[in-house]
Amino acid sequence: MAGFSELIKNFDKTRDYLRDFFIYGSKIRSDFNRKSSRTYDDEKRRAESWIGDYMRYDDSVRGRQVSISVDSGHIPENPLYSAFYSRSFTDNDIRLHFLLLDILSQEERLPLRRIVDLLESEYGFIFEEQTVRNKLREYTDEGIVLAERSGKSLVYSLTKDRADEYLSAVPGLEDAVKFFSEVQSFGVVGNSIMKSLDLKNDLFFIKHNYLMHTLEDLLLPDLLRAIDEHRYITAAVFPGQNSSEKTEREMPLLPMQIFSSAQTGRRYAAGYAPDLRRFVAMRLDNIRSVKVGQVCEDHKRLDESFRKAAARCFGVSFGFSSESAGRSPMRIEFFADPIREYYVIERLQREKRCCTLERTGDHIFTLTADVLDVNEIMHWVKTFIGRIKRVEGGPSSVRQRFYSDIYRMDKMYGGDEDEHIQ
Amino acid sequence: MNIFSELYGAYFRIAAKLLTLGTTDDKTVREAIFRGGFRDSILFLPQKLIPGSEDWGLFRREKDGSLRRVTKNAPPRILTGLQKSWLKAKLSDPRIRLFMEEDALAELERRLSGTVPLYRQEQFRTTDRPTEHDPYSDPEYIANFRKILRAVKDRSILEIGFVSGKKNRIFGSFVMLKMEYSPRNDRFRVYCYQLKGGKISDSGMINIGRIRSVRDTGQVFTEEISMDSYFSSRKCSSPAVIRVTPERNAVERFMLEFASFEKHSVRDPETGEHTVELWYDVHDEIELLIKLLSFGPVIEIMGPERLRLQARDRVRRQVELLEKFDGGWKNDRP
């Protein structure tokens, strides 16, 4: 295929496609109508190159659908780390990389002019001083090269830190790197250490490993910088999957914390949205890119309010103040025998988060949820279907939806009328 | 510092590996690309490494046909600023103590004394972290963890006493296969086979936090072990079949929540409904069931029969409880 390159400048598009392959898994070529078919072919080819072993093709009446099917708990390494290893570069980038490393590993503290001379005399490559200076500056930022002032000019040397030496000098570090390279966040950085030393994770599997979310690590450095420096960001948001939006939109946010869900692997930039004048949590997998902007002068006050509000989030939603104002907390009674069904009570205790749980009867345990968005709690409450004795308080719409859901489920699975068993 | 940098890229890595060899040949170059590259790298990379009209000039062709590097030494395996700052961030993670003694931690701390951590724990908040997790700072837990990890590496046979999920005390001989970490529960488990008379009798999983005693028998399990056989011994015989409706954005919510499962989905273009087959560990069936029920009526468990019947029983029991105790049920249900 003419023009195809395995390497890419950025993987915004790739993230978008992988999400569709990974999450939906039932789309055919023409469903990817946001982009050209050429883009589809290239992105599919890249995905095959990285995770070909886990891709699945099914021919349906609508066409061939591409999906990714893998039990992520049964693989030792996140295959999507490959996306991070596919950055494009120029011929001079790779030449200079290995030649500079070679020169600086032989001699300590060389000035730029001497390095340029050595590149020509020892290796036969002629580079402009400016090109070499730029590369040395870049490598100084990456912590590979140290630049020190000597008189009026700078002298360069190589960092003394070596990955192999670290691992041999610090017992247990290798195992730690193997483990941390597979868990959020920035696991890919640990994986890059292992790759440089030809190591493989032969010890750990991660249950319910949400592989796809590793791609969002790309956004985190800018978000974390904005959090530290109290700066606004502008997030470019992918067009919605189910909405009529065809183009991305921009949303300003003052990020204050990264929320993550251990249950779903999803992560969010949580903070103050000036346009909406309230706190929100934006899903990172919906954000294409982040631009760091101005410092917020009112950060202290907003941050205090944010911490108070976050303590009342059951999940990631801050709700709407009009919904929660003046409502009594939600109270849900659960029925369980504390001796025979101790595991139900243990799970309630373990998973209740900011709610309180108390024993209010022989077999009754009452959960009180004074949270900003009670809608979030009901998804979890329904994991206890068969145990819920009574639901009180909170908005009537939430209670009505719960009753309606149970009623519909009863009809759906209803006793003798059940004809759907396969 | 940039995570998405060619410094960590597959092409740079392959070049570094070949430059480490000093002298190489065309065949070795191609093999290195096959092993370390992407699926199509073999189409793009050889001509960049092997001298010709497009090459990078990193190797010279010798008279005997071999390839000699232009550099004088093997490239150093540098730990970059990004990698150091990642390690520094991990120093604040309590789980690092499972792997390293105090003096090793002090040594790492000393080496990274001038490094700024890539992130700080307080910049993140896990919203649904369970209130209980494994006791990472408990000396007994750490000691058990290390014994198990050692046994995973050298396949030594251990005698382990532990408390099961059903609170039974169990004691037996086990061979350790791999460690598993669950971010949801913030717990470690170990995949193992129970041994009786030196032979495999059952596949199992032990929570490290429930171990009460560990003794190394001094024996090593020498038979070959395949993780595929272990996993297939625990896999469901037929997948769960789930009908997912588009109501309340259920398709996206469902697909995201079950993204970690091996699955296959088919979409009905008329209704927008998806039929999804999910493969799961039979020992996790209850966990799967309650997760499915949490979606309410916007999904339906179609099969297998056992799973559907369990859903039906729980829903039936739920209706009975509400009818008996909850006044709102009669007033507010449809």
C-alpha cells in the first residue's frame, strides 16, 4: 500500500479507531463515516500490526466487522503499549541518537563544536551546529544529556543513570517494574524500561485489565501540570458516538484531580467547568487533546469547594445542585442473615464508599446515602437485587425508576412465562 | 519529557539491539525485526539498517559480507528522566514494599533524590476503591507474598494453610503458577494447582491475604505447565449471551464495563440492539451475574439457562421483598 507508514506523528486518530474496534466491535467499514476509507484502512492495518493476535473478523449481511476480543486478565503485557512505540522520526534523528550516545559515552564533558567535529572525523557525518545543538537541548530535557556551563559555553555529558545498573544494584526492583508496568497510571513507562533490557513480565496477570485506557496516559502530563500550576485547560472532545455531532468541540476546564474507576478502568479529569459554572468530571477517553492555558486566580476558593463536593460523590458525578438541594438522604434497607449470609454484609461494608451502613434490625442493614447524585448509587444498589427490602428518601424520580426497573425485569425474566431460555 | 517519543520506539530499540552486537549480518537483522518490530516492520526497516541507498548509515558492509556497526561501543542503556520520574512516583506506592527491603528502597531513594515524581498519589482519586484491601505494610503479609513470588519463579512446591472465601480452613500442597492483581479489589491472588501424591488434582486460586502459613517443601515441580490449560480448565463451557438494548446508552456503558472480557457482539441494524457473547471464568459466575443485574432491564440475560434462572430467582425474590415491605412499590411501580 503506497504511502502507508507504521509510524505516526500522533495517535489521536488511532485512539478514536481503537476505541471503536475495542468497545463496539460490531462496526463495519461504512460505519466509520467520520473519516475517509483510506484512513480506515491505514488505522485498521496499524491496529492489526499491534494487536493482530486479538483481532476478530466476522462477515455479516452488512459487511465485515472488525473487533478486538481478548480476556485481558490472561495476557502478560498490554498489547496497546505498541502504540506508544510507533512515533515517527527523521533519518537524522536516529543517526544523531546513536552517534551522540557513542561520542558522549567515550568522553566526558564535550563542547558543541568538538561534538560536531567528532561526528565528521570519526563517523563521516556532517551536521550543522544548530541541528546538533537542538538535539542536545532535546536530550537535556529528556534527562539523557547533562549540560553545564564552562566559561562562556556549554559542555555536554551523558547521564550516569543506566537501566541495567539500577536493576542489578537495587534488589527487587526488577519484580516491582514488572508489576507496575501493567497497572495504571503510566504503566507504559515501566514497560519501556523492560523493553530496553529485553525483559518480559513472566510473573503477573491483571484481572479485568482495561487495556484501552492506557492510551489516555498521553493526556495526563498536561493535565497533571495544569493541576499543579492551577491552570485552565481547553479539552478537544471527540464527536459523540450517538449524538448528531460530527465535529469535535472544545471545552474549558480547571482540572483539580484525576478520578479513576477501579470497576471500569475509566478515568476522568475532574474540576471546575467555567462555562457550566459547576464541577464536572470529563471522561479521558472522550478527550482527543489538551491545551494548557491561563492560571486561575480564584483557585483556592474553588479547590476548597471541590474537595467538599468530591467527598460527597458516590462515583464521578457532581450532579446538579438543583436536584440535590433540600432532598433527604436516600435510605436503602438490605435483608441478610448475618451468620449465613455474612458475605452480603461484608460486600456492603467494603463497597459502600462515602455512605454509612448500620444494622437496624435482626436481618436488616440500612445504608444512608447523602451523595450529590443518587442516580449513580442505584447502579451499584442493583447488584444487590434479591436483597433490597425498602428504598426511601432521595428524589421520587430515582425511586420510581428503581421500581419500574424491577417491575420490567420481573416481566422480562418472569417465571413460567419465560420463553427466552437458550 | 515526552511519553510518546521515538526514544522508546520499536525501531530505535531494534537498532540498539543490533548495535550492541558489534558485527551482524542480514539474516540477524531480519530476525531482530521479526522479534522486536511490528507486523509490517519487515517491509520498512531492513533497508534502513542494511547498507544501501536508503540506510541510516549505522552499519558498514565488510568484505566478508558481514555488517559492522559504525559506533565504537554498544549503546548505553540509559534510564531517561521520564523513566526515573516514574520510578520516583512508585516509591510512594505502598505496594513497592512487597518487592523491596528497606535498604533497597533507601538505595533507590538515594539514586532518585534529585528527581521529581511523574505524579503524586494525591493527584488521583479512585472513586470506587473498596474500603478493605490487602495489608501491604503488614510484615506477615509481605513475608507470605515474597515466599509465593519466589515459588512462582522457581516452581517450588509449597504447603499452604489458608482460609477460603467460605471461611473454611484449607491445608495442602500447591505449585504456584502466576500472581494475579485485581485493581477492583486491590488484592493479590496466586494461580495454583493443588497437588495430591505429587500429581495435579485441581486448579485453584488463593488470596494472599487469606494465607495463614507457608512452608517450602524443598521440592520442585518439574512437569511442564501451560497457562492456557489452566485458564481453559476454569473457562465456561458456553458463553453468557446478553441482549443489550440502546436504551439509556446501555450499549456503550455495557461495552465499556465488559471491555476486559473475551467477547463477540452482533448488532441488529433494525433495532440497534446488540447480542453479545461473553466468555468468563466459571468461578466468577456470581460476580458476573450481579454485574449484569446492575444494568436493570436495559439488558437481558438470554443464556445459558443456569445464569438466566439465577437472574430470574433473584428478581423474583426482589419483587417479593418489595411487595412485603416497601409501601412505595405498590404506589410508584408502573
